[in-house]
Amino acid sequence: MKASLYWLYLGIAIVTEVIGTSALKSAEGFTRFWPSVLVVVSYALSFYLLSLTLKTIPVGVVYAVWSGVGMVLLAIIGAVFFKQMLDTPAMVGIGLILAGVVVINLFSHTSLD
């Protein structure tokens, strides 16, 4: 398979993990059925796709991208949908993590197939 397909798997894994994590708030400690189902299904799909990416992309790179991009997306979702605003130090920290993900993808030969 082409390496780009594994990056697509990683992208979908990130999106499904973000959906699952966002649904955790609505699941209210797994006391609400449908949001709880969404959490479990989203996480299962996310981890399955994440495992596929490890066939060609090093685990450190996969996890850095998965967690970094997921964190940024969840911060945005938290602000937009849950009105959870971050202070400046939190935004700077998340920005630095995102910058690290960009550096890995643009300059590291480790992330290549």
C-alpha cells in the first residue's frame, strides 16, 4: 500500500478519536446510552485505524501527530460547542505542540515511508 493511504488512516483515526472524546461529555459518565455507544464505537475505530498506520509510520511520529492534532481540534471544539475558553498560556502551549507536529512532518525523515 502507498504511504499516503496510511496518513489517510491516521487522519480518520484522529477525527474518530475527537468525535469519541467530544461525546464523552454528553455520555455523562456512561449513563446516557447513545452518547456512550458513540464513544465506544469511535474509540474502537480510531484505535483500529491507528494500529494500521503503525505498519509504515514510526510509533513516535504516529502518536505525536495523533495526540497533537487531536488536542488542537478538541480545544477548538471545547471553545465552540462547550464554551470552554482557554487562557493564553494554554493556547501558547497547544500552539507549541502543534508547531512540533508541523516540524516532524515537514523536516523529519523519520516520518517517511
